[in-house]
Amino acid sequence: MSAPVVADARWLWENEPCRAACPVHTDAGAYVTAIAEGRFRDAYTIAREPNPFPSICGRVCAAPCEAACRRGKIDSPVAIRALKRFVTERYGVESFAGSALWHEAHPPVPEAALPSVAIIGGGPGGLAAAHDLRLAGHPVTIYEAASRLGGMMVLGIPEYRIPRPLIDREIDAILELGVEVRLGCRLGEDVTFDDLLAAHAAVFVCVGTSRGRDLDIPGHDLDGVFKAVEFLLNVNQGFRVDLGERVVVVGGGNVAFDAARTALRAATRDETAPVPIDLGHGAGEEARRGLTTTLDAARAALRAGVLDVTVVALESLEEIPAAAEELEEAEAEGIRIVFRRGPHRIVGTEHVTGLETVEVVRVFDDDGRFAPVFAEGTESTLEADSVILAVGQAPDIGFVAPEVLERNRFGGVQVDAELRTSHDRVWAGGDVAFGPRNLIDAIADGQRAAASIHAALTGVAVAAPVATRIELIAKPGFRRLATDYDAVARVPVPSLPQDRRVGFAEVETGYDEGHAVLEGLRCLRCFDNIMLRPELCILCGLCVDVCPTDCISIVRADHAGHGAASQSALLLDEALCIRCGLCVNRCPPTALVMVHAKEICS
């Protein structure tokens, strides 16, 4: 049966924490619950529909859904990303099913009869835009300077986190829609920006940030000073980098972990491999943005046979932007992390011999802006053969003049809310518009840009089912699949032991079926909500008595902000509710009912 449609129905549907936190609005609660119920094929379809990269995201997504997961308020968030990987291994492009289910999750591919679109950059944002634009009926051509598609998914993320064949297969599925590609095509050399504007009705710029930022301190141009992002780019393209025995990494973000762990694998490459290209220091600028390129570099250096690795971070343990699990893994591998120290100068004559640091008084000002203050007279020196700088990244957009595309304060392309630039036929998104972003944010920008471009070129929104209303669907006799779900600890994601992490094999190995179902059962099912039918409530208090988290209370109406003191009201604290359904099942007059907010499409 259906409960009456109420004003809160859309709010309930749109504000599931995991769905709201996901930039592409994946219904994580739905696919996690499907896994708990053993409906693995359904789970894959749910995960794939809003995202053309489910297999990739199941391994390397930053998982903002987990950060928002309400289960984290109880113990630990549900392992949403690992559960996505579990179903993609069975039904995704890496499975025996190939890309069959991947293609079933999108509508039929129409004839390419609408105005054509050029996409500059074949990374996740550009590919996501190509996917949506082609499905909307546009001819699409991707112009990529590198010899392969993938952008930072290939050039920045190490192979031990995600195999390159898997990336290739997910990209191939997008190309199978009829997307054209020009590889090795450099803007300003092989084709000009004006050429693209003449050949296409619209252009989407999504080139990423492939240039590392420099530090304007003495010694920044010495031999042995590297930028983390360029170090990763070179190693992932097969170039050999000699780091020496002692490495100091400057910064406090995540990607430095990737670079550090990559160095061990890079050391196993053929000694005849070419030397790095374009690891120059450039003029650069100090920047807060892009701190997500630091601690991975330290761990990569350790795995390269480096004897000593130290990470120097401006922030304290509480302030550092790197994920807690990254810090734990780095320390487990023997990396030393020095908090609240800043780079003062790089020591050496021609080659690096050390890094002089200084104590940090504070990192942020009273308004929360990045404005580090250092304590004079607190200098000390760390010996080093190499210094890896992970202090931010910058886009390379020299192929188009500032008069054509207005720049933003970070040196990227200025865009409005619809990702339109100062040129009426050009859109931009991802790192080039917002600075270094997570993979899932770049994908979301590609989708937003595609919708905006399609609307501008055709005057209509991208064809999709239209939600005409949100209804609350009652679920009488609500029961959990398990009675102890609220006591089950987060199931650790299996991974290779430390002594077996050699070569470029994946470190994480993923859940088996039993562990995946157990982890799925931990979901609190925030899409289910308790609704009160006040005309039936007799204020007996049995729901209060049976509630295991004390989230229900009966108070005087004036305390609740409504009615007179002689009246009472039933209150439910949404933050404490674990959706056990005991109150619903205990209520004698059935005044409490569990409901699910469902989108009804035309």
C-alpha cells in the first residue's frame, strides 16, 4: 500500500547521506542492501546506472559516501567502495560477463544527428562527458595529447591500486558507443583551438592538472628535487627515476603515498629504461590546493629500496588532509612522519644533501584560510638524497590565450554554475576549472558539462526519465535481515601481506561473497524512515520502552515548540535511529509505520 504523499517525501529521498555525498548521486544504500539480500546482479545495475566507471571507482574512488555514512557515528562506516568492487568483479567489464551489463544500464544509442562536440582531454571528466553526450545524440571527438586515454587514472594512479587492463576495458565500453578519438594530438601543435571551434558546435575543456607546483625556497632547483605528480607521471609511463637512499617528502596529502609505493615497483624495471622527461622545477608557486599529492610519494620511495623516508607536513595529526588509513599504512611500512614542520630551504651545492625545516606555529588563520606562520630560530636539517615536493598541481592551458578563456585565481579556466566559460561555445570542468579534485568529482563535472552543452545546443534537457513525484511507500511488518547487524564490526577489506607487495599486483584483493553479505548487512538503510500517523497515536509509550538507542521520547508539546502545556508530542532523533523497526512492530494502534521514499517516473 502507499502512504499519503507528504511534503517531506522528496526531502527523505534526496537526503540519504551516502547518496547526497556522492557527486554523481549513486544510490549506495540501494546497492549495499541488494548485496546483503544476495541480489548481486541488481546491485551492479544500481551502481552502474549513474556512473560509467563503476569498476574503476570500486577500487580507487575517494568514497565521500563513506565519510557521510551514518554507520560511522556508531562504529565505522559501511565499506561502500569495496562492496561496489565485489559486484563489478562478478558483472562489470572485468568479469566473464564482459561489458554486457555495463551497456544494459544505459538507454539505446541514438543516431549521431545533433551538433558535434569536441572534448579536450581524455581523462575521467572528458570520458564521462563523451558518454553522456553520445547517448544524447551528439557526435563526439576526444582530443588527447597522450598516446592513450585515461588521463590521471593511467598516469597518476599506480598499477598496484588498479590494473591498466581494467581501465582500458571500461574506457573501451565508452568508445563502443561511437565516440571518436584522436590520440597524440597536442593543442597548439597538431590542431589549434580555433580549428576545434570551426569544426564543432561546442568544446569541453577537461585537461587536468599535470604540472606539479614548485616551492619558492632556496635550493628548489637543485638536482634531486622532484615534484610528486611529475614523478608519478614518469614512473607510470615506464621511465626510471633514481632517488638515492634517503628521501624527504614535503606535504600532507594522499597522492604522495601513491608515488612512494610506486618507487619500489619502478626499481624492478629494466635498467635500460629511459630517463625521466620534464622533471624540471619551473617557476611554480606555493599553493595549498593539491596537498593530495604527498604521502604516496614517500611510500613509493621506500619501496624503491630507499633506506629512509620522512614525510614533513605543515599540519598536525588532527589537521593533515591525508586519509587516516594512508597514515597508518605509511607508518606500518616504516615511514617517519614529522608534523608541524615546514620547508625552509633545500640544502646542497649541485645536488640535494638535505632539507632544512622550521617549526610551524599555525597553519590556518582565524577565518580558516591557509596562512602558515613559522617560528624563527627553530631550524633543523634532515639529511636527504632526494626531496619530493607534493605541494599542489597546476593545469597546462597554454594552448588557449587568456583573452579567449578567462582565467580563475588558481590559474585555471573560470566557469559559471553551468560550467560555461567566458566563451559562449566553450565549457570547462574538472581540475582545470577547480584545481586538483577526486576522480568521482571529475566524473560528475563531465556529466554536468554534458547536460549543460546539450541544453545549450538543443534547447532541451538530456533525455531521461522524469521524476513526476516522490511517494512514501509503506512497508508493513518491517523486519531486518539480521538481528545483530548493529553489533557487527566493519569487515576489513582483504589485501596482500606486506611481504608479498612486490611488482605491480593489486594490493587490495576484495571481499568474498560471505564477507560482502556480512558487510552489506551493516547498512542502517537510511532510505527507510519511520513516519507517525498522529491521529492513531495513543501515547502509550511502548515505542519509547522498546527503542534500543533511546531515540524516541514523549515530551510536553510546549517543549517541542508546538501546542499547549497540557498536550504531549512524540519525538524521534533521526541521528540516533538505526532502523531496527522494533517501535513499528511494537506499536499497538499501528501509528508508527516504516516508509520508503520512492521516485515515481513518467
